[in-house]
Amino acid sequence: MIYKYLNMSMRIVFLFLFFTSYVSIFAQGTPQILTNLAHDDGRSGKIELVQPERMENLLMMHILNNSQQEGIPGYRIRIFSQSGQAARQNANNTRASFMTRFPEIEAYQEYNIPNFQIFVGDFRTKNEALREMRRIERVFPGVFIAPTIIDISK
């Protein structure tokens, strides 16, 4: 008798789990994305992607957003940040000093209210920036890596 009870309860639990997962999969109204593969000569094929208009709009917005950016995500090293009356002159002096000691690395001066800042380099990975930071911090102590949009044309 207990055997039948356990067997029946296991069946009920299984059916309950199956039913809830089945309902949750189809109740959310997932978009239908269909692909058809038509073979021409057995070695090549054509894939046709049919997707909702919303998906196409999101893809076009993503492409437009990326085309308007003037670079790619990367890293620069901040070697100077100061506010005050003498900050602009000190930033110019720091940038000139950096450019004479490290002529192979580009230096950028930015004004982020209320600070004048000097960032150097265009590094695609954090490892590249860390390698150069170790070299730079011998001359300019207190430097750190900052994520930013970098120029890749150089």
C-alpha cells in the first residue's frame, strides 16, 4: 500500500513540475526566430533569418549608436588632477614634462569641472595599461588606470 502511495505521489510531483515548466516556457510570449537552411550544391548554403520587427529595430539602434562613437572602450593612465588657480599651468607643465620623457605615448589634457587632468596612452586592454603604468609611476607617482573611450586610429 505504501508502495502505491509513493509511486502515485512521485507521479503527481513529476506531472506538476512538467506542467509548470511547460506553461512557463510558452506563457512568456517569446519571439519566434526561425532559420531555414537551403542547400544549393551540398557544400554551400543560404541561411534566412526571420525575426520580429522589434529585434531588427534594436539591432539598427545598436549599429547607429556604435557608429556615432569616436573610438572604442579602452584605458588611459591619469598622471595629474588638480583644481585651483594654478591648476591649468601645472597641467600644462606636467603634460610637457611627460611628453619629453615618454615621447612615444600620447598625452591628453582634459577639464572635468573643477579639475584639470592629464591622461596618457590609448590602451586596448588593462594589461597593456598596467605594463606602462609601472614604468610611468617611477617618474609620476600616484598614477592610476581609468576606463575611457580611446582613439584607435593612432
